[in-house]
Amino acid sequence: MRPLRVSIVTALMIGFGLAAGSANAQEAAGQTGYAAKKPVFGGSCPTCPWGAIGDIVKAAMKPHGWDVQVCYSCAGGPRASRMVADAMKAGPVRGADAFPTPNGPVDFGGTGAEFLQWAYLGIHDFSRDPQGPRNNLRMIANIQTPTYYVVAVRANSGITDLRQISEKRMPVKILARAGFGEQLNEAILGYYGLDVEKIKSFGGSMTGQYTRGMDVDVVLGFGTLANAPEFLFWYDLTQKYDFRYLEFAPDLRARLVKEFYLRAENIPLGLFRGIDRRIPAVARTGTIIYGRADMPEDFAYTLAKALDEQQELLQWSHMPFSYNSHTVSKSFDIPLHPGAARYYREKGLLK
């Protein structure tokens, strides 16, 4: 009986060993991070700007032996910057099984230049965060991605200045992308004496959510003709209605540039139907590829190199991405990662 018992025990031990080995192999296969050559990129949905740039980063790094794991649920304005700065682990994507969430903390990512500046300084959306300024953020590359803040009113509304809404107590329906609570929208509407309660008191309404075919009188928000969720409402509404496009008051424009780190730019002729002149406005300029100060220097160097050497990947996106060698290493007050800085110096792009 003893040999039989030994055989059974041995078999069980082998079985447990194989199971443990299989579990360890599965665990190892699911590992992420720089050590596993599978760093997690904090992006957004595949058709969103930061999801699209994530796919480009993944493709650019593959020939260098890096299997970048794109998190398609890590965006949402300032949320992306927080996730990278604080090495947060992303949750599962609801209703998006085709794009599973990487099982690990977010290592680096892409976000709007102004969001990263706010995070680094601890202002605006980050002003109440207990972490304070995210001084551990480091820039790798600034990819040009222009979008314009557009103010449009129905052509038959008679509105030529948003102050008229308050002065005439007009019961208008306002769509302000991301809602009144979004600080930029709040600053713009507040300048013209408008807030949600006042708009409601006139019999009007305001929302930050767009539904196809909705009835609106005033539309505000960033836009460009790219098939991304953030901009789709411009496709529909500018075809459904005839709009008049309003200029920003010069003092408001200057204030937004200074406080929100935007650019004073003119909306180009023909951007949307009905834009028949260049319209003074404010704009966002870049999508920043960035990480933390603890990003390995060799990875930062390779990432800067890969984006530079494979710039052609940018032109095949549905987003208006472009690479500008004069600005790729610059973005407000955010320091360059030493690895990226080394590459740009070698290429003569940074003194």
C-alpha cells in the first residue's frame, strides 16, 4: 500500500505543481509595467483623441520590443493626468469587452496640454486634490492637435452677443459641451452674465449632453471635424441649423489664454458649414505624451525616438495630429523627461 500512497501523493504534488505553474504562467502573462516590457498607456476610447494617440504609440514602440498596453477607459479630461501621476489602476470598461482593461497601474499616457499643465501646477480641476501639484509629471513629446472653442447661435435667433440673452431675458436652449460646471464653460458664460439658474428663470434650459436631433439655440464647445465623440455634435447640428458664429470679446480672450493656458487663434474659414470668415477665438494646441519622473530613462529615450522616426503614423489617424520639430519638446512649465531630453539634444532639436 505504501508505494501506492507514495504514487498518489507524488501525483497530487505534480498536479498541484503543474496547476501552480500554470497559474504563475497566467499571472506572468498578465503582468504589466516596464519590467515586463508591457507598460500601460492611459488613453481613451479608440475613436477619442487620446485613444487614437495610444494606438499610434503602441505601433511606434512595437519595433523596439515594447508591447504597450492601451487602456481605453482611462480618460475623461483631468482624470487621465491623475491616473498617470498617481499610478492608479484602471477599472474595467463597461460594455466594451472588445477592449479589455490592462491589469496594472497606468505608467504613462496622452492628454491635453492644458490638462497636464493644470495638473503640474495644481490649479483649476486639480486645485482641490489633496495630492497638491503633480510635480512628478514629465513630458516626452508634444504632438500638435488643434481644436477650437466655437460659440454658435441660431441665425434666426437675433443674437449677436451672448449678453443679449440676459438683457432680453431670452428663453434659449443652450448646449455647452461638458456642462456649466466645467470651469472653462463657467468662465465664458459667466463673463456674459449667464448661469444655469438665470437661464432657467428666463424659461430656457442648459445641458452638457448632446443627443442627436436635439433642439438648440446656442452651442458652445471645442470642435474640429474629426469623428470623435467629443466633436460629433458639430457634424449634426451644423447641418441641421443655420448658425451665426460669434467672436470672443478681446478681454475675455486674453483672460482665457492667461488663466487656462489656451491659445489665441482664429477659427479657420470653412471649418464648419456657415463659417465664412476667420473668427477670433481660443484653441487647444497639443496632445502631450507624458509619464512620471520614475519612468526608466531608456524607455523615455526610445519613446521620443520612435515618435520622431515614425511620424508617418500620425497622418493616418482620423485625428488632426502632426509633428512639429520646433515644439515637440516644449509645453508650458512641464519638464522634459531626461531620457527624452537626451534624444532631442542628440537630434539637435533641443539646446
